[in-house]
Amino acid sequence: MSKKRAVVIGGSIAGLCAGRVLSDFFDQVIVIDRDAYPTGTQERTGVPQSRHVHALLARGRQELEQLFPGFDQCMLTRGANEIDFGMDFATLRPSGWARRQSDGIRLLFASRNLLESIVRELFRTLPNVELRERTAVTGLSASRTDRLRATGVQISPLDGGAPTTLEADLIVDASGRASKAPEWFRTLGLEPPGETVVNSFAGYSSRWFAAPTPTRWPQDWWWKGIWIDIKEPDHMTAAVLFPVEQNRWIVTLAGVAKHYPPSDEAEFMQTLNTLRTPIVAEAVRLAEPLSPVYCNRAMANRFRHYERWQACLDGFLALGDSACAFNPVYGQGMTTGTISATLLADCLKQYGLADPELPRHFFRDQARLQTEPWRLATGADFRFPETEGERPTGARLFDPYMRTLFALSSEDNLLHRRVGEVLNMLEPPSALFTLPIVSRVVMGSFRRWLKRGKGDSQTVPTLPPTLISVG
């Protein structure tokens, strides 16, 4: 009996997770990437986004621990910060400072480089996998009997050597939002799947700092991180300060609706002084800059609708960002990629590799997963008139409800916990629209209306003087 081989295109988080589940079903799994993988936690060219803040949601943490046992402990041993966001972050929402309250969810804060290096290290311990570096995939090979089937990938070594074809029984595209699969389909005579693009014209600028030593840390700074939302229309720049390993901070400015944050170091530092609160500017004045300013503006939401694809290509799957990429502001990408890999395992168990309908089953299940975070991300982006794309039905009702829900969650423990569960993908977004939750939102909104009618103003929760909002 010939050995079964699976090929994964792309060796980032989603690709490594896909390779991990495929190792249970195939004799050999080869993960191909254009990069040479660094030793340790260094940057790699193929993940320019790694220089910005990354949020591994609680569901993503759970999935990675199940796929790679020991992941959690490795992250903590190597310096990841375990943080209760509700208690440990100073969070300025549009309505004011959020009250400190735990939602019972503990998150890991670390650099993307550390996270990916640990996943890659654990992946390498598998006996039947190979990481093939410095290799470009330039196309797909296919054959036809009664149906068209992908039979391999055309590869070209980037360090020299002749192009060749690597045969495979299953090909998984996990190359991300820059996937070349649509071009490869046209070469095979297939129309690629249709796409939906929603672009809010957002951009990131980030800079890394060495955190102040304890002797320079003000006694009233209880926080471990800072989160500042935009407040329309006067403050269209958000900011976060994330603690990562080796006592470092990543400070990221995020602009929306073409309010792109600066790329120049002096302008970056000056912009910190114009935020709704001076606390980030005060913090970095005590810190030591470690990097230049890194920028990213490739942040549109893009949904390739493989679940609607009329063409048929057996033996080919697209996973994670290759199928659906979200605006990274919302931190859904890594977690959705890990869950997609788990869905792939479920489909292989249920249908088997020999089932010609395997791609259709997987694309359907993955789209069901991706549709809900897609609605959250695009629903948030459609707050801005400048956003381009097909506005979903009900968006004008969705936005006011979500704004009210988030505002009330700062003072209602049940709403706070539910919002935390949904944002961390522990519960589906539909959990925000159950009768008990909708009732609390309606009643809370009514009570606020009554207070305003009596002349009461909403006060900002008590925080140290250095955290008083200026906007």
C-alpha cells in the first residue's frame, strides 16, 4: 500500500495547526513555506504583522493546548504574561473608564514570535512531519477522470535548484490573506470562488519599548496594560499597550476611516500626547524605545466563499485566513485558524479522505465558524461612513444595540461576563441576543434614559489621577 501524503502551503499558526491534525491521518505531512525559520523567537519575513500586538483569545489558548499538549506551560515558562483583562487592564471605552471587574477569563500576552516559535517547536516533535523551508509554491497539478482532482503542488526552491512537482493526496492552502490559489485555479481552467471585501481603511503603527524598572514605576499604577478605544468624531485613533515577554511593551496606535497613524518616530510619540488620555504618553516617557515604528495598512476583511464555490477540485482545501481574513484590529485570526484545523480533523474522521465531497463538507463547516466573527468584525467596521463593501441586512439596527450592550457591560456583571465570553469565542455571538441578555440591555438603556432625564450625568469610574480621561 502506498503511503499517504498531505501538503500544507504556509507554515504560520494555521498551517502548523493543520499539519498537526493531518499527522493523525497521513503517513507524511509536509509544510511548505517561503521563509527560513529563525532559531528561537526572531522575526521572519513572512509574518510582518508579528511586529504588532497579537491577541490569542481564550478559545485559541484552549485549542492550541489540545493540539499541542504542553503549549500553555511553555508559554508561561518562557515569559508570557497571564492576565485577567478585566482586572489588569486600564480600559477606556467610548463611554468612559471601564470598572475593574473580572470576567473569569485569563489570557496569555506575548509576542507573536514567541507564540509561533513554541508551536513550531512542538510541531517538530511529531514523527511524520517535515518543515520544508525557502520553497515557493508556484501552482497546482491536477488530473481528471470523472472529476478534477488536485494531485500535487509545483514548487521552486528559493536557494537554487530546479522546479519540480511534489505529489500529494491532500493539499491544504494555509498561506493566508495573500493566497495565490485564485490564480492557480484559473490556470487549471476553474473560476475562483467569489469574494466579499469590507474595508474600513484601518491602519496600525507599533513601537516596542523596554518597560520601566520597578524603581521607576509609580505606586498608583496598578495596571499591567492599557486599552483606549476611539471616540467619534474627535478621537479616531485607538491605542493599546500590551505587556510581552522579557519585560517589554508593544505600543500600537490604530486608526480607522483613513485616519492612519504615523510611521515617523517623532510623530508617533507626539500622537501619544493627543489621545483621549495621557497615560500611554506618560508610560512610554519612563520606558526605553527598542525599535523603529512599524506600520501595516493591509487590514481589509476578505471572505473567499469556498462554501458557495460551484467549481469542483477534489483534494484541495483552503483554511484560516486563506478563506476568510478579518480586520486584525479585532484579534480573531489566530483563534479562528486553530478552530478551523480542529474542524478539519472532525471532517476527516466523519467522511474520510476517499469521500469526494470532503472539500464541500469542510468548506461548509468552516464557513459556519467564520461567518459569526465576520459579522462582528464587519459590523464594527460599518460604524464608519467611509467603510466600503456590501452592508449586511440589519447593520443599522445591529450597531446601536452593540454600542449600548458594550456600554452597559461596564456596569452589569452578567453582561460583562457574556461579552467577554463572546469576544474570546467561548460562546457564539448569538449568545448576545438571547432573551435574558436583550432584556437586560433594554432595561439598562431605559434606566440610563431616566437618569439623564433627572439631570444625572454619567460619571467616570474612580481611577488613579494619572488615568483621568481628557476626552
